[in-house]
Amino acid sequence: MAGLGARNGDESLQLRLARRSGGGWTSFALELEGVKSAVHVTEIQRALNDIEGVRASVIYPTSTAWVTVPDDVNPEELIRRLSEVGVKAYLTRSSLRRRAERLEIANRRKRLAQHRHSRSGLSIRGLGRRPGPRTPREVDQDSRDKGRLRSDVRTLPREAEPTDVLFTARALLTPLRFIVSLALTIPVLVMNYYRELQFDYWQWVCLALATPVVLWGAWPFHRAMVAGLRRGMSALDAASSVAIISAYLWSIMMLSFTKAGDVGWTSSPEWLAVNHSIFSSGELFLDVACGSTVLLLAGRLATRSGRNSLLDEEGQNIESAVSEVTVVRKNMRSGKPVKKAIPLQEIRVGDDIIVPTGEVIPSDGRVIGGASTIVPGLIGGGRETLDVKVNSDVYAGGMNLGGPLKIRVQRTGSRTRLASMHRWIAEASQYQNRSAQLATRSASLLVPWALSLATLDFFLWWLISGNLNAAFATGLAMLACVGPVALALSTPIAMRLGIETSARRGVLMRNAETMRQLDEVTTVIFNRVGTLAKGEMALETITTEMGENPELVLRVAGALAMESDHPVSKALVRAAREARDSGAGGDEVPHWIEVNHVRITDGGNFSGQVEIPIPDSDGNLEMRTVDAVLWRPRDLSELDGRLATASVAGGTPLVVSWKGKARGVITLYDKVKDDAIDAVAELENLGLETMMLTRDTYPVARRFADNLGISKVLAGIAPGKKDIAVRSVHARGETVAMVGDTSVLGCLRVADIGVLMGSADDLDHDEADVVLLRDDVETVPEMIVLSRRVSALADRNIILAWTYNGIAMAAAAAGVLHPMAATVLMIASSLIIEYRSQRVRKF
């Protein structure tokens, strides 16, 4: 307990914390040492969550565990459990302080309770009363107070509970184990396969050399098998473990009870079962026991070395980041700006920080001084370098390669883009870990089938041929050739690498199911604003009814749209301000228009009360407050005359009305993104139907879509009804991918795949299945092509794995597959699957 800074008798105090009604909870932060990889994080988290009532979340980049525990769980128990998985843990200072405070509160409560109890006891004794029998409820409550019953035990929800899958312990698969086993195996193989090198008692020398290989070299596989038997499960390498032990024990039996143990006995390898000698002549399989062990160790080490994840790489980058940063702040006395070095954790929004050459940018912000080239890394959306200058946005995690930059901080800590991306990737990795566990568990079901078939094969060969050596050789070959690892690797690795490859290209996918659904997409719907067109819109024309002032129409539109951040609203406000500053409209148009009670209707229209000059009955202008509306027409029936013509003749139309009458139509235009035409063409070439969703009237929308080559348009759709339009497309049997910005999050939620675009600064939207970090439209066909290629590769891997297992087991049963060759084929199948999956990195 000294390591936690606690006092003597702490164990009892820990139990006292559980005496409060309903059971108390405490949160701890543990600093971890020895976290090897993101895969190791899952093992650590599972070890903590296995403790009753404990809920833990392990953050890999910072090597920190956040744990919520019942008050009667001692932190020492958590530290002991973590030490079992090779991790050292220490409570942070804040956790130590919080724990000391809670223990002190528990002490104080106990003293008060004892004081009250003593006073109560005196009064009872003074009255001469005797305590009556306790009710069952009181007995239960007393048991709870003593910690024997717990009324509120938190457990993970069923869908979040870890799936039990037995892997061979990675920590035991060391190069030393492989090298020693290989050194002992080589002479065994040489003496078994070359008769001229077989001297007197060579077989006993082989047994002595094979013993450490079988018992120590193959120990990781035996350990996993035994653990599986204890838990009623089958480990992936259980069949190989059984094959190694069986070959070793059979060889001992041959040496002990047959001529194989005699002086001068020699043998040569038999590759077909029909050629094996009879039982009494002896037959050794020490070459199989040693060779299988060495091949298994080599295969596992080879596959492990090539599995660095994206989180591993980013974690290494974060570890190299600076711990202090130079900030420019005003001196409280002199009022002059001074430079000061502060810890990274003390950066505040609004601070001006200096990032020297070669250092990592610590927070999101905007450049206010200097120009440089940065390496954005993961947050760059696939770009290797990026030139930045004043007013350029930069993000945490980028490395400054040029001159020093002065950056004004906009987001820090968990609000940065890098932190959001890490949450995305961590959630995807966690989901993929669970999917891999389920796939591994399914693949492990092949092991009991293989054991059963090998046993059946042994007895059938014995009954038919009468040769125990041949029967054992075929059964051993069947066990050695089974490749559940190839089945387990066939899909998860390809999918994980696919998700990481897409992240490197600036596409964040929620999980493997997202990639599978993208492979099945038949229709892609684009929301026009925020995806196909550039962000800024500009004023095109103003058309008014006879007698209306076009400048007044523009000013009213700008006043109503003042509080909105939609691109259309921004364009109107900007145009109104420019007109006001230039003095357009003369004295008839007020310099400032008062607006009140502005609201946005369900149809996306702006309504409010504006104070504008209105002619009276004599034709004189007087300032009056009137109801005004800014709205977008959905079809031509809502307008007539010159306004109807204007609404379909140009860009996006907006109608300004007051006193219940349309006064003018303002049209806005926005430029198409440079790569939009090529992206749409590529989607069409992929066999996908493209649609555009917009509020514009059909003629305007159709003209815009024709310029891009989009097949269909869904025009005149109000914002509140866009999700209904997406549902209607899905109801026709289409698998829909909806591409849009934050203004259509409802559409993203109802689509089969919601693709969020143009929101790289804010990634935490549950409605989106995919977030595009890049603004170019080419990202959309790229992610679909990648999903198709990865899904096809995963499907072919499954077919290859099952085909191999079927053919290999048939060949073993037929007696044409030697046990040693069976092991080579099994390892080769796993390596081939691994190699094929690693190709995803190059897609």
C-alpha cells in the first residue's frame, strides 16, 4: 500500500467506503508502463474488466487507463491484475489525492456513526429496553453494510462484453525460442532423412534433442491448448499442439517397445502411408514433432512482425511530441507581450504560440505570423506536405519543416482534430478487434472437427490396412494440415488494413461493416451545397417587381439571414454589407435595418419583422415595421411573371416578401469543384446511379446536374423533408450512400451509408458512417473502389482458406500427405493469407 501513499489499516477503510446506501463508485487514472501495441490495449482492458464491477477504458497514445470501480475494490487489486499481463501501473497524483479525500470522508462518517450509536445505546439502556428481533430486511441491510451483498454491481452491457478467444501468447513467441529450437531441430532432421548419417543409438540422440524442442520450444502452443481445455474452448493452435505431442509420445513408445530402440536400427522417410512399415518394425516421428514446432514458431514470428497498426505509428509520433510550448502573453504589469514556456497542458484557447522549425504543432489554430511547410501526417488527409501562411488553418500533430510559425489556438486537448481522429480510429479498431475475435472463435471450431476426423481416420486405416504406423501417420498428417489460423486471418486483417489505408488517404470509416456496405452501394446521392460546389456563393442577379427598390430587397434579405451560417446566408449578408458600404440605393434605403423575432420555419424559410420605408397613401415614405419572409421556391407555381422567369433563368433563387407579397428574386451562383465532373463520371463508370438533392427548382437543379453529368435530381426538397426523399430512394430497393455536410445530418442518419464531407474540424457526429477529411469529390469514388477491392480480397481469402483445408484434409485421409509436408502447407497457407492481406496497404 505504500506505493499508493495510503496509511496503515487502509484495507478496512476501503471496505468502509462501500457502506453507503446503493454502493459508491470511485474513478481512478492509472499511468501504464509496458504497453506494447494497440493490440495489447485490448488485453489490458479485458484484464481490468474481468474484475467484478470494474469498468475500464485504456487510452493507447497516452498509456493511461481510466477506471471506475466500486468503493470496496482496492486499487492494489487493479495494479496486481495489470502486472499479470506485463504492465506496471501507478495512480496519478490527482487519483491519489481523490482517494485520500474519500478515505478521510469514510473515517469521518465512521466516527459520526459511532458517536450517534453510542448516544442511542445510552438512551436505550437508560430506558431499560432490550433490542427486539431483527427483520429479514434488516439482516440483508446489515449484510450489505458489511460488504457481503452488493446491490449495485456494474457490468458491461452484453454487446460490449469481450468475446473469449484463446490465442497463443505473443510474449512467449520469442526469437530466442525459435533459434534454440531450430538449432536442436536441424540435426534431428538430418539424421532422420539421411540414412548414411545414422550411427549407433542415433535415434536416442534424436529423442534427447527433440525433448527440449517439444516441451520448451512448443510450450506456447501447449499452454494455449491446456487453457482451452480448462475453459471448454479450443485454441487456434490446439491441433498443432496435439500433433506435436502425439508424434513425440508415439516415438517414445516405438523406441521402448519395438525394434526402433535397438542398436544399429536405421530408417528412411516414407512419404506415402501405404509404404509405412508394420508396427513391430518401429516408425519414428520426431522429425514431425521438431519440424512442426520450428515452422509454427517461424510462421507466428513472421506474421507478428508485419502487423504494426496505424495507432502504433501515430502513438510513436505522439511520444516524440514536445512537452512544453512557447506562448506569447501580455505582461500584467507592463502590458507588453512576453514569451513564456509553459507545459503543453496549460495552453488555452486564444493563446498565441510559437512553433519552431522541426517541432510538432500542439493544438489546432490559425497562422497569424510566418509561413512554412508542414507535414500534416495522418491529419493531412493523404497529403505529404502542405504550405501554410497567414490565415491558414493548422492542426495538432503536424510537423513544422520551415520557419517558425505563430499560431492562435482555437482548439486544445480532446477537442482537436487529431484527438477526434484518434477516437474514430480507436473505435474502429475496437470494433475490428471484436470482429476478429468472433472470426477466430468461429475458425477455432475447426479444431474439434479435425480431432474427431483424425481419430476416425486412424481407426479406419487401422481396420482396413492393419498397419498402426500408417494409421497414425495419416491421423497425424490430418492434425498437422488443419489451418484454423488461415481462416481466422482471412477477413479481419484485410478489413483492418483497409480501414487504416482509407484513413491514410483522408477517409475515416466507422468499421468493417461500413466497408462491406460501400461495396454493395448502388446509388450515390449528393447534397448540392457543401459537396459538389465550392463553399462560397456570390450574388448573381436581383429581379424585382415593378416599383420595388432592388437594393432594399437585398438589404432585407441580408438582415433576415444575418444569424445563419449557411453558405447561402453568408453570401446574402456579404452582398448586403458591400452594397451598404458603397452607398448603393441612396437615401431611400436605410443604412441599418432593424430586424426582430427572426425564426426559421420547418421548410427552411426565414421570417421576422423588419423596419423599412413603406409608402403611405400619399406616396410618401415612412418607416414602418412589417412582417418579412426570405424563402426559396420549390416549383414555378409559387411565382408568376418576371419573378417566375428569374427564378429559373440563373442560379439558386431566393424570394424576398413583405406584407404577404413577393417583392423580388435574388439569384446566387457557386462554382463547381474542379474535380466534381471527373468524380461523377468515375462513379457512373463504376455502375452507380448518381443523384443530386437540392432545394432549388427543377430547371435550376437540372441545369446544374447536366453540367456535372449527374443522372437524376431530387429538386425542390425542403430541409425538413430531405431525409424523407432519401428514404424513398432506399424504399425502391437501392443501397444508398448519402454525401453531405452538417446541414443534412438527418439524411446521413437514414441512408445506408452516411458520408460526411466538409466538416474536417468536427468529426464527432454519430450520424456519419464515413468522414471525408479531404474536400475534393474524387474521394467518393476512391473510397468505393477501395471498399470493393478490400471486400473482394477478403472474400477470396475465405475461399482460399476453406479450399486449402478441404484439399489438405482429403489428401491426409488418403495417405498421400506426409505429416511434415502437412505442416509446411499449413504454415504456407497462413503466410499466403497474410501476404495477400498486406497488399491492401498498396491499394
